Amino acid sequence: MPTDSRQGRSLWSTVLADLRTRLAAGEFAERFPGDRELMEHYGVSRHTVREAVRHLEGIERRPRVGGRVTPPPTVLRRLLDTLTALGVRTATSETTASERRSAEIAERLDRNPHTLLTVHTGVLRADGAPLICLQIWSDTADSAPRELADLLLDGSAHQSGQITVVSQATVPTVPDPAVCELLGIPAGSATFCIEARLESAPGTLIWQRAFIRPDRYPCILQFTAT
């Protein structure tokens, strides 16, 4: 373990690197240790510990009782935070619900291809014009309440631990005409879609699709072949 005989940036960066490794291994899932515990573990000063933790992403500190690991923001959350930082005014429409069958999404939810799914749809407007069409797919109406779209958009459900992101990806797509109409673009127009597999409770899976108009704001996307 490092000691305070090694001064400067290399000391706290060494502690930081080890903490990141332990985080990635899931070691702090229940609780993140407090300053004194970290000081004893690494044999360093409180200043070194605090400097390392200050550079550690996703940690919510609580004095004298340690802390907790907060879930990282989703791709959609990052996008909305960027819009807010740019001063863009956003508002969500009231969500609507319908029942549909989709063999593709049923498979992603580990359900029978013929399962009747509930789809909640809402639109986010940025500076008064449509920007995002958000769809929430689930196998029961109760597992995806009407408020869920707003919870996803304001981020509170993720921060409170009500929703866990299992996987997510951004893909180019041509949405169906109904989505194009909600976005105010011609049918057959290309958009990009943020897709995410979410868990709202143990064993309760949700599939999120956020179709985003690429012409409203400049952006750079990098797609990785899988």
C-alpha cells in the first residue's frame, strides 16, 4: 500500500486507480467506506484520501457513516443535462398508453414473441419544438406507470435506485410513421435511437426507446460494431 512518504499527485492518483478497480469489481455495492477506513486501508493521510475520492465518479459522501455508489447517468440523461447547460427549455407531454405485439422487443424482455406488451409514449419538446419521442415497453400495464416517462426524463428514478440500467446503446434508425409524426418530421426520415434495457424491480424488465431528431442540435455520435 502507498504511504505518505510518497508525496504529490502520484500518491492520491495511486489510491484513485485502486478505488476505481475495486468499484468496477463491485466491492462497494452496499456501502462506500469513510475517510478513516480508507486512511487505515491505504496508510495515507486524510488529505490524500479526500483528494482521491474527489476525483472518483459516482460516489455520494455522507459524513461519519461512509457513502454510497450512485448509478452513472444514462445516455439520455447526459443528453438532457447538456441541453439544460445550454439553456434549452424542455417540457414533456402527457404520456399515452397502447397495447402492441413486437416479437423483437418481447425477446429483449425475455418474453414469448406473442406476448401483448404495453407501450407508454411521450414527447419531449425543446424550446417549444419536438425533439425526443420516448417509448417505454413492458409486459404489464402496472410495471410501467404513466409517470415513468417523466421519471426517466428528470432522472429521479435512476438516482433513487428505482430503476437500474441493465444495458443501453445508441443506434441509427428509421422510425415508423407514427413516431415521425410525433417528432414533426416526414415519414421515412432517419433519426438515432437510444435503446436501454431497464429493471424497475427485481425481475421486472422494461425496454426504453428514445427516438431523437438529429436536425435540432449539432451532435457527434460514435457507433461501435458488435
